[in-house]
Amino acid sequence: MGLSIYYSGQLKNAMLLPALIEDVKDVAQVYGWKYHTYNTHFQNDEFVASTSFDEIYGISFTPTNCETVSITFLSNGTIVCPARVKFFAHSTNAEERSWIYTVSVKTQFAGIVVHQFIIHFFKYLNDKYFNDFKLTDESGYWETDDEEKMKEQFAIYNGLIDNFVLAMETFPVEKGENMTVYIERLMRHINELKKK
């Protein structure tokens, strides 16, 4: 649970990878964000036509109070999520394998300013480095540039989280109770309230 962005696409040209990594690294260093580089050059500065999950190329960075933002690619230049490559590259389930190609980042707890910065940074990166780039922003800011709409969406998500925390405080898990038993007890309680 939490407001997130989802993105996919491809690097325009294999020779752009070192410059992309430098741009991202420079930003991460300015803000003091941790970053991790993967392979920094494609072999012979070219993409490979076939899909291989053996190597990851690119960089990831982690803004304060945010999930890691991965700008990482397979040898064919397609954006991937490194963790999903690890978990699903050898899956025989087509749906699971498709998850490799969409990266998601929860920005909820990073706040509006960081979320907004990440969106603008992706616009910059898209113009300079990507083809067929798609980003879905649960705040709507990527699609609209509407700051008020973004703030409203953050408020909605914050409210949902606050309500969940309040519910857990109002109807807490009892000592020794596992979550399955807790949820069953909670549902009985809710049904009793509906009858009144």
C-alpha cells in the first residue's frame, strides 16, 4: 500500500549507457542518495538481439524514505527490475516473466517534493535516453503536471494509511494471535457491527 510509479521502455542507443549512468550518479551524489552501478557498458557498445537475463546494465539509486529507483537494462536495452529478473527470469509462467519488464517504485513516504523531482527527472531522462518509455503515476502528476491533483492523491493515500493504523490501534492483534486468526476475528466483529 502506498502511492507508486510504474515504468517501462528501452534505452535509445547502447552507446548512451555511460552518459546515462553519469547523469544519474551526479544527481544521487548531489542529494546524498545511495546508488549502485551495474555493468556500465554494453559489449561492443551494441545491444544483443536475443533476450538474456545473465547481465544487468545501468544504475539504481535510493532517495530518502523512498524505494530504490532502478534505471537498469538487459543486454537488449530493455528496462527491467533487477529483483524481478532474479526471481522470475527462469519462470515458465508467462505472466511472472512479464513482471520483469515493469519497474515499480513506492514514493509515498518520500513525500511530494521527492516524488515531483523523480517525475521531472524521468521526463529529462526520457527526452535524452529512452524509446517507447511509459510511466504511470498514481498521483497523476506525470500525466497532467497538476500539482494540486498530485497533492490530493498524496492526501488520499496518507488518509488510507492513517485509517489502517487507527484501525489496528482500535482493534489490535491479541497476544499470541496470528494474522489469519486476527483477520477472521476482525471480520466477525465487522459483521456484528453491520447487524446493529
